[in-house]
Amino acid sequence: MWYENRVTQDLSIKYPIIQAGMAGGVTTPELVAAVSNAGGLGTLGAGYMSPEQTRVSIKKIKQLTNKPFGVNLFIPETPDISEEEIDKANEWLQPFREELNISERPKVKKPTASLFKEQIEIIIEEQVPVCSFTFGIPPKETVQQLKERNSIVIGTATTVKEAIANEENGLDMVVVQGSEAGGHRGTFIGSFEEAMIGTMALIPQTVDHVDIPVIAAGGIMDGRGILAAMMLGAQAVQMGTAFVTSVESGAKKPHKEAILNSNEDQTVVTSTFSGKPARGIRNEFITKMTRHEKYLPKYPIQNTLTTSIRNEAAKQNRPEWMSLWCGQNPRLSKPVSAGEIISDLLYQIDDIINTSRKGWS
Amino acid sequence: MWYENRVTQDLSIKYPIIQAGMAGGVTTPELVAAVSNAGGLGTLGAGYMSPEQTRVSIKKIKQLTNKPFGVNLFIPETPDISEEEIDKANEWLQPFREELNISERPKVKKPTASLFKEQIEIIIEEQVPVCSFTFGIPPKETVQQLKERNSIVIGTATTVKEAIANEENGLDMVVVQGSEAGGHRGTFIGSFEEAMIGTMALIPQTVDHVDIPVIAAGGIMDGRGILAAMMLGAQAVQMGTAFVTSVESGAKKPHKEAILNSNEDQTVVTSTFSGKPARGIRNEFITKMTRHEKYLPKYPIQNTLTTSIRNEAAKQNRPEWMSLWCGQNPRLSKPVSAGEIISDLLYQIDDIINTSRKGWS
């Protein structure tokens, strides 16, 4: 069958469909379990989670499914940011805080790598079947440690060079993120602008240069995209935006609605929310903050500074100040359950395969 | 067979593979004829040609093939540009002219739409089987006129909205240009930045909103890309960069070599050469001129101002000052004949189909 390959075999899943480990509360245990129960691989986005939250969520997922699932972690970044930069950013953010009646300024702690280490320990203790990474490559020892405990380890790349670096560090598979993808860019070598390569171009070039399985991401929302990615040489797909609008997703209502009502030309890659480039739907926050973009503190500092604004804006139903992460294919989004998203695309794939088979004879 | 569909039927070609009508001397009559003789549709890029050159080239193509072929035209743009803008641009371009020993400054004529009208007359007189357009939509009367003479009329779109506009104006088919594509962006509604949509996302969204056949362009270089585009719902592909490096291509040697030696992350979209955004390989000209980009005269004025620089740079083998148009998939380029490019990809397609058929049973 079309879905039988090295990825489904190694991950012990039925369909080569991975739900992206989106951080920020989108990937509820219910969503992760629903995707895994439907034969794909659900992934908990633990990037912003505390060790305690990570453990509780993993335990919850295990209650909801006995199928394999993954946890996605961020490779830690510890940029040196001056007090002046933070003050400047706070000044620019003040008008939004005032509009939302946020009186307190967030405390910024110097980021460390200790959270990452604690998370890895939890992954190992909880025997999580799949661990994926973005924003860089995990140290070889971490990869080794996870592999020894029988976790499959998946990296993220946005260029051929980054995919090769993942392979060299021992990752089992690599998600290759095309420029269409919603949310944060995984770029970790060179500038993000240079690494804005469309999925159609990026997948075949990467497949030609690595031996580990390539998982295509970016602009894939349905059965057509899955088969297209496989024709390009990918052995699986990772879908993010498609699951943000699902019933089980923890995305805020205004976020879901914005995706469901957007067109392909309404997203933009912006660093204004987090200090790291990410694709989302253009709104007032982005428009007003873009002029300061170059001077904002880098990720994760800017992310900390805007957290209360984004949360409060969601509560007050003000999508114009929220980070509305979204890929370039929002016209194909649906407000249905994760199981229905997967059964719909399986139906579509069967249909295309049957039509193709006839045409190809 | 995989290649039998409405596009191949309506265009009377064997394979749904169109060689893009790239302007600037790339599409020699030999290239156009070679592609058509191999079962695809060769296209003469007549955008910058005088009526006389257009006619001579068409006659030459007819001597070399009895198969259908196309001619691509630019929808004329007549921006109002002040003398000051031109003087400023000339000042910025002066260092390049000096390095290349170019003493004369080009004369800038106010652009008119008369060339376009003369070209259309030639297309009709010469009974060219296929006429394609970019940079806008031809007037309904022109479309009608061409259709009455049995020419198939193909438009270009970079968003769903533009594809719908093409259909509404009576175009028979539409090339949908993803952000991966090399050369000029075809965008004619809204800003080009908003219309930088990856092929993987743009094709299915467009297919869902028009009834005319969609021809996928952008990042497609081989059999994998062709089958992927067809899975997404396209009925044909248009390939540009793949043919630039062919033996029959009229691209300058340094241009061909630059593509053959580039990676996916080395191109950029720039207006510095022509006043209109186009994707090419980053070089010194772009790096030095980007700071002035916003203030350069619009297309086609800036194009006229840089013509002698680009030509002379090619003669002196200085690729750093040439426009090295190239898509995001240069790693798949080959320095072989157009016929070999096509036979290679047909072989690849057969191979993928055979493997898929087995896997799908």
C-alpha cells in the first residue's frame, strides 16, 4: 500500500502522517491522541512547557491512546540581550498593553539550557516513542541517549545543508520545512531569508543528499499534498495548520477563525511576536511592529515580552494583536475533528490513486 | 497514460510539459523546436523582441519543427517615470558602467503599448498555435481575436484571485507561478510580496477555484516535480530554469555555469535589474544595488538602463554584474540537450509510476 514504508515501519504507525508539535497550547493531549488513534503520529509541542507540564501532558496522552506519539522540543537558545534592548521593546509594546489593560511588565529571566535537559530526562523516564527537535540539532550525546532508550529521534531542516547536519548528528529522520509552513522557521544555519525554499524545490534536492527518511512539511493540507510530497521523494508528511483548526486543538477561537477565513496571500513571515521568524496571518500587531523588527530582542526574549499581550488579546477576542500562526494553504482548512481530517485525506488519497491507476494503464 | 488530458489534447502535444517563454535571448528557435519535437511545447519568449525579430524567430521555428509551439508576450506597462528618477538610477549604475568601459548612457523612450499590438498582429498572421502572456491579462478583445484564429491563449497567475481574473477574461488555461520560480514574477494584482506563495500550497487552492486547466510552474525540474504537480491537480507543468542550461538555450555561458553550480539557498527575488521583482542568483550587482531598490525606476525603464551593463558583463565574463535568473531548484539542472532533459524526465516518470503501481496494489 502507499503508506507502507520505512517511516511507518520505524515509527510503528499506520499512515505516514505526522501532526506537527506546535507549541503554545495547540497540541492538547486530546489532539495528540486523536491523531495517533487515527493511525498517524500525534506530537506534543512541549517547546514552551515546564518539566511538570510536559510530564503531566505525556501521562494524559498515555491515558488517551496506546499508540505511538511524539514530543517536540526546542533546542535552547541563550542570546545575550542588553537591558536597553528590553526597555526599548517594552516601550514599543506599551501601547498594546495599555489597550488591553495589562499593568505588569513581564520579568525576563536569562534563558538557560537547563529546561531542555530536564525535558530530555522526562522523555527518557516516560519512554516517549518519538522525540523531535527544531531550532537546531540536539547534541550527539542526547541523540545517543534517546536512541539507547528506543526513542526515534527526528530533526528539522530548512535547507539541504541543515538536513545533512541532522544526518551527521545521528538523527533517525528529518522534517524538511518548506517556505509555505506556518509558525516558526526551523532555520539554524545562515539567515532565514536564504532558507525560504518552497517545498516543491526543497524536497527533491534534500532527498538526493541524505540517506535518512525525509518528512515533508510546508503547505501540505490534504491528500493531494501528501501524494505530491511522496512523489517528490518524501516518505512522510508533517502537517501543522491543518490540525490547528481541528476540534481537539487548543488554539484559541479567534486563531481558528482567522485561519478558516484566510486566503493564501494573507500570511507573512514576521519576527515581531517572538524574535524569531514565523509565518502567520498579517494583522495590526505585525503592521505596527514591523518597523522595529530589526531592533527587537531575539528569541526567546521577545516571546516572553509579548506573552501577556497575546494571551490577553485572545481572552478579549482581539485577533489583531494575537500571533495567528498559519501556513500558505489556509483555504483548505476545516473545523472538524482530527479523526475526520485524517479520514477525509485517506479517502482523497484512495480516490487519486484509483484515478491515477486507471490513467496510467 | 499519465500524459493524456485536456491540456495535451487542446494543445495537440504529447506530454504536458511546457518550456517557459523566457525573454532575453534564452529561448532560441533551436530550443523551442527541440522541446516541441520531443513532445512538449516549446515557447518563444518574445517579451523584449521587436516585431521584426519576433517574426523572424517564428519563421525559423517553423523551419525546425512541424509541431505546435507557443510565443510568450508581456502585457505592456507604461509607468510615469520622472527624469530625476532616471538620473538618480544612472548615477547608481555609473560605477558598473565605468568598470565595464561603457561610455554611453542608454536612451530611455517612454514605453507605449504599440509594440504589443504589432506583436499580436504577427502572432495572428503567422498562425502561432499557442500564445501565452505574463505581467497582466490581455484585453478581452485580444483574447477573442486570437481564439477566433484558433490560437490557444494561456495566462499567468501568482494567486487564486489572479487565476480567477484570467478565467474571467476568457483565457483557455492558466500558468500558476509558485514562489520557487526563477525570473520575473507575473504578479499583477496587489504587491508581489503577498503573492509569494509556494507551488505546493498555490496549486491545490487554485485548482479548487477555476475550471480552466492549471499549469504548475515554480521549482519543477524533473519527473518527480511533474508527477507531484499533477497530484496537486495541475494538468501540465511549465519549466524554465531546467531549460536555461540546455545546449540549445541562448543563455550566456556564465549564466548557465552559475545555475549549474548553485544551491537552493543562493537565489533571491530582486527588482534591481529591471524594476520588477525577479528571482536570480545573488551576486555583487544585487548586493550593491539593493539599498537603492525602492527608488529605482519601475519596469521597463530600469530594465533599459541596465541592458548594456548586463550584456557587456556577459561578454567580459563577469557574472557578478549579470542577471542570473534561476529558480529554487538549481541542484537538479543539467548541461544537456533539451531532448535529453525531456527523455530523462520521461524515464524518471515511468520509473516512479512503476514503483508506485506496485506499492499501491
